[in-house]
Amino acid sequence: MIVNGGFETGTFAGWTVMVATGSNGDWNVYQGNQFPPLPPPPDGQYAATTFQSGPGAQVLYQDIAVPETGPFNCSLIVYYDNEASE
């Protein structure tokens, strides 16, 4: 149902990446710890992240069709680090 759910292609294949006009930042697929200080991907070799150098809006999504029969589980691993100085 989900295409490239763990980003293991090393790309955003199957995903829609949206970055609002005028936003500071973009989405990236990373491997290992090549973008310090991020931890290694939580599962597999790749993960997705967004880096922002100022205000912005980035959306990463995938439309999926969920069959009427179940049950189904949905899980998400989120890592958030705000390095902005006040």
C-alpha cells in the first residue's frame, strides 16, 4: 500500500514533496549520520528530514488506499530538534 515507506531507495520515489514559495529549507533523504547532528535512521539505511534556515512550510505525503477490511496499524517515527536561538 505504501511505496518506498522507509525511503530505502535513497529517494522520494512514491512521495510528494511540497515546499511553500518563499520557504527557507527543503526535504532531504539521508543515510547514516551524513547530516550531523542527526542520529542514524531509526530503521533501515535511510530516513527523510527537512532542514530550515528560517521560516517555511514543507509537506511530505503519500496518498494511499486503505482496504475496507482490517485491522491496520499506522506508525510514524519523528525526531525533532530546534536549534533556533532566541
